[in-house]
Amino acid sequence: LSYLHRFPFDVLKIDRSFIRNLGVEKEGTEIVRSILFLAQRLDKVVIAEGVETEAQLAWLREAGCPYAQGYLFAKPLPPEEVEGYLAGVAGYVPFRLSAVESNSR
């Protein structure tokens, strides 16, 4: 938690290990709920990684998570295939779509 205070950041990603058992494992679920609460209070963007089921997506929406990524939406694609993929699913947008850049490698 000391990193939250020492390092500037704009985006907080919730690891898929927490998302996997969302709504099933009490402790992990409460950690995700707390991350969302903290991010909202600090005015930070939150992205849930590893969303694979509609149930996970529904829980995250209800909890106020604005962004998600995972196999529920698409498998990882090379950049040159993204436009074609999005054109094919233009009628189905279950969540807000947005590009997020990362400085980490």
C-alpha cells in the first residue's frame, strides 16, 4: 500500500487472480470491492483484467468498475487485427471500450 502514496499513478489494474473467484470467494471479492472504493475516492481509473464470464462482468458493473478486459470480449490480438475485429462486433458492446496505454513493459 505504500506504493499508492509514494508513486504517482493514474490507472489501477485489478489482477485476474482476484477476478477469477469474484462473487465466490469472500475475501477476494471484498478486496476487489475495496480497490474500487479506494480508486473512486482517489479519482483513479480502474481496469479489471481477466474477465471471462457474464457473471463477473455483471458484478463489476454493479460495483462501479468502469473498464474491463479479458476473454469475454476477445482473445489477445495483434494491433493490425483490432480494427477488423471491432468492425465485426460493432453491434455488441457489453462494456465501455477504450484504449489504455501502459508505460510498463
